[in-house]
Amino acid sequence: QVQLVQSGAEVKEPGASVKVSCKASGYTFTNYGICWVRQAPGQGLEWMGWINPDNGNANYAPKVRGRVTMTTDASTSTAYMEVRSLRSDDTAVYYCGREIYGEYLDLWGQGTLVTVSS
Amino acid sequence: SYEVTQPLSVSVALGQTARITCGGNNIGSKNVHWYQQKPGQAPILVIYRDTHRPSGIPERFSGSNSGNTATLTISRAQAGDEADYYCQVWDNSTWVFGGGTKLPVL
């Protein structure tokens, strides 16, 4: 069926990097963009950026630009998001989502908890 | 940058109608989308482009958008509607989420 399946939880020390994956199935991966959204504990949703799997073009939220890189691998229908120089306030559940016409997300991954702690 | 504002909490009695607002400067000129998130789960889309329901979303969920306020309306509220609700717009190549509204069903 149509779904996005994300990689498992991660625990990282401050200053480290983390790479979260999001594997798509049930649809043509290159026909839809992928967005990344995070949610800190007890907080709301925060958009991090968007990538076009067809050409690799990405657009990042100003808050994370320079520390985040989004990539895709069309051969495996997988999107990746790497966050570098992790801080404690990067602790959050990270979601990938399939975007429609650059406007909204009609399909979400199950989320990946990233904990940054020494 | 564009901002959207939601009430922290809106309560509704079982079987009654809940209205959750999303305020923003001339938000009526933008497409507004709504997500429902239950504890420990990923969000799901319940309304897109102001008024449209994805397949599988009950007709009890409806939306409107005019002026400076968009509204998600949940009719005949059920216990299973208890969740956090987020509005979202696209503005100047940026996606903006509201802070979320908690909906307890009493």
C-alpha cells in the first residue's frame, strides 16, 4: 500500500550528526515532493524543508538552513535528512511527508525520535 | 514572515459542534489545510484547500476560509475526535503551521 516508512530512533551527543531515512512505497517516488517536519516534546509542528525527488532541488526553513541537508535516492525510493551540529533543542520527533502541489501533506511517515543528550 | 494563530484549546461536548479557528493577515487569500494528531501518532490530513475532505475523512469535518480567519468545524463530535489540530498555509516558499489547538471532547 501507499506508505512512508522511517528509520528507527536515534540517540546522539551534542555536536554529532544524524541521518534519518524515509522509504516510500506504493506510488511513483519521483512524482511527489517530500517534506520534513519536526515536533519537539509537547510542542507543535515545525516545517524544516522540502525536496523534489525528481531533480534534487531543495528548499530549507531559515531556522535550519546550513545545518540540514535533504537528499533522495530514486533507485530505492528513499529520502534522507541529515542534521549536523546537533543541539539539545534538536530533540524531537522528525516526520517525512508526501507533499501535494507544494501545498500540503497527504501522507506522513510514522516519525523518528531523535534525542540529543550527553 | 507570515504567522498563523490558533487558540490553545477548544472544548466540545459529545455530539455538539466544535469550531477551531486559524487567524492570519488576509488568510482568506491563501489555501489553508488542517491536520489531526492523536497522542503518539503522526498527523493526518483532514481538510485541504480550505474546504476539501480527503477520502476516508467523515463528512462531519468541514472547513471555511474568509478574511482573516479560517475555521475547521467538527459536527456531532465523537470521543474519537479528541486530538490536537493544526492549520497550515504556504507563504513565500515557506510552509507555516499554526501552534495547534487541543480539542477535548467532554
